[in-house]
Amino acid sequence: MSDPFEVFLMAPPGFETVLADEVREKGFADPKTVPGGVTMQGDWPDVWRANLQLRGAGRVLARFAEFRTMHLAQLDKRSRKLDWASILRKDVPVRVEATCRKSRIYHAKAAQQRVERAITEELGAPLASDAALTVRVRIEDDMCTLSLDTSGEPLHKRGHKAAVGKAPMRESMAAMFLRQCGYTGTEPVLDPMCGSGTFVIEAAEIAAGLYPGRTRRFAFEDLANFDRVAWDAMKAGNTLVQPANRFYGSDRDAGAIQSCIANADRAGVAEWTEFTHAAVSDLQRPEGPPGLVIVNPPYGTRIGNKKLLYAIYGAFGQTMKERFSGWRVGMITTEAGLAKTTGLPFTSGPPIPHGGLKVRLFQTPRLR
Ligand SMILES: C[S@@+](CC[C@H](N)C(=O)[O-])C[C@H]1O[C@@H](n2cnc3c(N)ncnc32)[C@H](O)[C@@H]1O
């Protein structure tokens, strides 16, 4: 196959080291954290596997070329010399995006046009503004890096969630929060305000060892170097583990529970999940060993008002203290004041941007 090249794994800001942990754990070579993600050296099968198996990455970019460029004529010449046919197909539309920073070439649109021309005139592939395949051109300090977005749709779209609630958590973020809580798939997980069921389904998939990308399509499937037989073999290597625990979700919104049931079914985890229509104050402790409660209650300006919010957090804290001894709690919210209202012994993590706000993970040790 090809020589190794740099692969960039996008992470939500603040999750770089958590993603690097996952990358290492899944057997990729020597990941390095950089702002906004993780880099590693890899080949095309590594790119496919990263898309298929990594839960925390937002996208996988293959950095297939890098050269110095001082002016547009040089960019034009160097772009034309690239072996486009080894990567792109003549019959698959592509779009080009460019950014310039601290460089002699400062006109991003002009840079984009040079690369577009190289692709259309040297290879003959069509351009389309809505193409699923994107070539990214980044010129920084006069260094031009060309990358292919090999994911297409962002990776948090696992491909089996039809129904979403009011303020759903992205699956990639949910997976990273679960990891930050020390969840490895070997304990029960419960989300008492589960919305569309993201945490519960993600936790069940992790326990069952299911690859997050098992049912979706990726942009790399349209590249010239794609090998369908090798890809199918890679996907077939996903052996299911029978989870030893159950995964519970509840919400006071009956519609949300309907969505959860449908989503869990589509994800193939219905057998291990239980969804109940209940307010957090009526929540009962499940039978069996204690595990992890993970929740992102309503917060901030997104839904609800402050007074109601304090009541919800108070009720949540009360239920945990009364009925969940031995369980750990991970709660994602915007304000330390709201976390404090629960009366739970929380320590807080770093701020993470989410939906235009900054959220934090508040964690407890096992409750007494
Ligand atoms: C921010 S959303 C959770 C989103 C969820 N993590 C997801 O990914 O879809 C908050 C949820 O809390 C639920 N909720 C609010 N107050 C509640 C209460 N007192 N008891 C149970 N659920 C409640 C809402 O119905 C809503 O679905």
C-alpha cells in the first residue's frame, strides 16, 4: 500500500487528550495531541479503521500532500504535479475548501481555484459545491497542506439514530464524557434525563464492543484507492461481546422515551437497554450491582428557566442521595451553581464548548 502519511483526528476542543487515550487504546501508532484534535501516522486502512472504530473523533482527515508555496503560480504548478488519480476518481464530484494564515498567499478563494483547476484539468473530476468528498487546502506560514475529509458526514452521526430530542448530545461527545468518567463497558449505566438516549445507547454499544461506524457510509468509499473487499473484511472483524450489565434510561417526556426505544432498536442494543417514562424524583434504583449515573440535565438558555432548573437539579440530587449509594455520578452542565444545588460531592472538569455554551463534567466518587 502507500507510504504512511499524517492523519488528523478532529476532537471537540477540550477533548484532545481523552481522544488520544482512545486512539492509543485502539492500537493506532503514537498519537499526538494538537489543538482541536490528535495527529498520527497511518496508511489508508488506518484511515478506514479510525472512521469505523473511534468513538470520540469528529472527522478523520488524510493529509496527503504538503509543500511550501510562496505565490499562486507556484501553488498552481505544485497542485498539478500531484498524483490525483491515485486518490480521486474521475467520476466522483469533489469540492475544495481553502484557508490562508500568515502566508504570502492570503486570498483563500484564489488558492481554492488553483487547486480546483488542477483537479478538473489534470484528472477530469467534476466539481460540485454539495459534493460528499472535500479536499481541504490549508496554507499556513507559506506551507500548504492538502487533506481529504475521509468521513463525509461528521462521525457523531453513527447512522442509526432517526429520532432526536430537544437538545441532544453528540454521540462523539457522549463517548468522551463516558470515558472521562472511567467507563470501560463493565458496569451498568443509567441516565435519568436521557432525552433521545445518547448516553445509554453509546454505553451499551461500548459494552457490546460494537464499532460505532458499523452501519454508516464514509466519504473514503468513493476514493480511487478504496478496496471494498478489505473494508468488508475489516467490518466483519467486529465480534460482539454479550454485555454483563444492563443500561437504563428514563425521562419525564413520554415522546423522548418512544424515540429512545426506536433508536436503541436501530442501533441493535435493545436487548440490553431499558427505557422508562419517569420524572427523576420517581426514579427507582435498578436491581443489581451499582455503576455509573450519567446525565445532562436541562441548562442555561437552551431550555427551561432558572427557577425550574434549580428544582430539577435539587430533585436529581435528592434521588441520588436517597437511592443510589455505591453508584458514581457524572453530570454535564454549564454552571457550578446548578451542580451545587444537587448537594452531591462533585469535582469539576475543564470547560468544553457545546451548543454555543461551555459545559463541564461534574463527577462524584461512589456515593455513600
Ligand atoms: C438536555 S436534555 C438531555 C439530552 C440527552 N442527553 C440526549 O442526548 O438526547 C434534558 C432532558 O431532561 C429531561 N428532564 C427535564 N426535567 C426532568 C425531570 N424532572 N425528570 C426527568 N427528566 C427530565 C427533558 O425531558 C430532556 O429530555
